[in-house]
Amino acid sequence: MIVNFYLNNVEVSYSIKPGEYLAETLRRHGVKSIKVGCNESSCGSCTLLIEGKPMMSCSVLTASLEGKHITTVEGIQEEAAKISKCFSKQGADQCGFCNVGFALVIYALKREYKNPTDEEINNYIVGNLCRCSGLQSHMKAIKEYLKEE
Amino acid sequence: MKVNEYYRASSLEDAYRKLQEDPKNQIIAGGLWIKKIGQDCNALVDLSTLGLNKISETKDEVIVGSMVTQRDFENSNVIRSLFNDSLAFSVREIMGVNFRNIATIGGSIIGRYPFSDVITGLLPYDVSLEFYPEQKMSLEDYLSYKGKINAILVAIHIKKGSGKGFYKKVKTTALDFPIINFGIAKVNGEYRIAVGARPLTGALAHKAMDYLNSQSKLDQESYKKAAEIAAEELMLLDNKDASKEYRTDLVKVYVRRGLEEVSK
């Protein structure tokens, strides 16, 4: 079947299997920034934005996205650069596998909350599991990014 | 998972007709459970264009469309204004935001999952389910309904009332399923106690509720006694997450705490 949606504001039309999930579709079409970790709706590393909301792309059926807007890290380059700067400043960066999904979640957090409390931040990022470089440094980096204009 | 067709229903009637065509056709709500079990099916029926993703209210009740996501539910001002925000609380600890933006309230109820936080969270309130073809059933009746219901869940009706709720999910790690969960409320002066993940699906502790609601005066001792009655009457079992004995102790502690909390 054919599905049409907007990928980083560019209209795309893909031929897909009816039971296919978004992470698989996008990776097949060259969007390798999507990292599938657990592939069972748990780790959050495959997160991207659908209509601005973070969702695990391993668990969203591609066929359900007709006409929707999908944002990957390629679509938020400027903000991703700011996030990565905050992360490197805090030494909060290691292998990088989870960074993409994490960056999109942090980006969405900033848009959804004006001045989130620590609890709200934790609650928002708890669905992104791969945090090998430490919870404190991530928290510091996120807070620094949230302060930026 | 092998799927032959993805079908976007144009109306509830259309969705129902498609469902009747083949026993291997099924409704997708958020699609998470389908992913989890990975079972082959003929057609997946999509309800997302039928406007079932809205929360509305009348004078007496709040109506939650079955396709409302868990995230929209927890963020809804209408939901948060009910019973001291305890309904949203039951949803807030389910996985992460990127999961709750996909999972729907309808999908969380229709499967009658034993681990469900949504069911235990709603059970202490006056909640009924609206189906297509037209049929209405209380949430409690649906939980004990024998077999699979041949209808589509359209909306969840929550009756308004004055009072306070308490929700507790006992778990070992942040993203885990509950070892046991508790939904306790005092609405319009009446106590209700629900316990889920026993590891069986959520159920009301009727004997404990009757005891509390028949007392003319309640104190710490009565809450303690009610918790003991609940631990006695509810079927609690062993599984890999916890033993029956541990669950029994948890019921005694958290039911008492919940009752104290909603009585404040």
C-alpha cells in the first residue's frame, strides 16, 4: 500500500507493507539517524516527533500516518547542535546511540513546558533508557539547554 | 507479524462491518499491544479518523473518547479537575511520554490487561463504557464479562462527584509493570477500593467497601480493619514478580494508607 506524509516538511510517498512500523520504513528509505534499540516499545532510542509529539517509531504503524508531519533529528539541526553543545560541556556524551532520540525528546520537552521542575523533566525523559554517561550530567545539560533563548 | 490489509474506517458502522467480515480482523487502538504480541491478522481496522480522540463534559459526566491517548488524558484539565487529580495520576507512571503519546485509553481498557494501571485507576469511580452497536456497561461488569465482546469501544463515561482519590503503583523499576496497584476513592461520602495486578485484573473489594460504608464513625482502626478485609476477600496469587504473601502485606498497608489519604 502507499502512504503519504511529511518528513521534515517534505512530502513523501512510500510503498509499505500494511503491518509495517515507522522505524523500519524510514530506515529502509535511508533515514539512518533512527536508532532501534529494543524494538519493543521500551527503550525510547527510536523516538521521533509525530505532529510535534515524541513517539517511539518502532511502535507506530506507518499506515496510520497518512497526511501527518514527522520530524526526525535532521529536521531540528539547529536545536540539535545546541543540545549537543550542552551535552559535551557537561561531559554527558558517550557512544551516541541514544542521543538522537534523546535530543528529540528534550526538544519536545522545551516546547511543552515553560519552566519544568526536576520532577517534570525526569518524568518526561524517563522513557529514554540508554543513559550510560550518568543521570546528573544529563540533567545539568538539559537544564542548560532549557535556559537558552 | 503478518498483516494483509490496513483499513481506515470511514464510520463506526463501517468499522463494525469490517470487523464482522473475518474473525482475524481487529481494531487497532494505539497499536502497541498488537506490536507486543506480534500475532498475524487479516485486516487492521483504524478508528483514528472518527473523532474518538476528544474529551468532553456535560453537567454530570466526563466523556473520554476511546482513542484519546494516555498523554492527552493525563494533561486534560477536565480530567485533572476530577477527584483531586487522581485519575491522571494512574496514567502518569506508565512508561515514558513517548509511549503514552501512542497508547490510548480505550486500548488500555478493552484488553482487560491484568497489569493495567488505567483500569485500576478508573475502577473506584462510577465509570461506564459505551460501545457500538449501542450498548452501555459499567467498567466493573465489563471486567467480569465472559468472553470477547463483539462490539467497538467508543467512549468512557466518568460520572462527576465530589471527593478525593488515591492511586499507588508498586513497582521495582521506573518503567516496570506494577507488582500490584491500588485505586482508592471517597466520592460523595462513599468509599471504593480497587486492587489490580493481583496479578489478576483489577477488582473492587466489595466486602471492605460495605464495611466502611456501613460504619457511622470511622477512625484509624476502621481503615486498618477494612484493609484486612480487602486482603482476605481479594484473590491474590504468586507470580514471578511477587509472592502471594508479599501482595497480601502490600494490600494491608496501601489500602489503609489510601483510605487515610482520601479521608483527609
